[in-house]
Amino acid sequence: MPHPTDRAPADGREDADGGIWFTVREAAAFIGGSPQTIYSWERRGHLTNPRHDEHGRRIYSQQQIADAHRTARQNTAAVRRIA
């Protein structure tokens, strides 16, 4: 799976400062996963403090998504080493 920072932020929303923001569905498409993956990251605390868009949907920055993806990969690798 490609790393999230290697992908173009085509489906995200750019704010005035140039930051890219994703809804849960857009974030899932960005990482090549499913919305359930994003919800799982939220439950596990990998994604915290979401902003909300004009429709009240949670949105996360490209950096938040990349950091959560990295943390999830590290946790998976650690579990595999233990098992």
C-alpha cells in the first residue's frame, strides 16, 4: 500500500493556509482503505481533535491521516514481532 504522503491530495479540501483536509470517506480513499479503518483509528486514539466542515462532518488534516497511518503500521509491525 502506498504511503499517504506519496499520494496527491486530489480529493481533499484546501484551506486558506494551504492545508489539505479530508472527511472520513475522503481519508479512507486517500489511504486506499475503508471508512471503518478511519473509525478504528479514531477509537484507538490515533486520530484526535477533528475539525468539522460546514455540514458538521469530522475532517482531518493530511498530516493527521499520515501520522495515524504511520502509527497503525508501527503497531502492526510490533505485534508481528511479538507473535
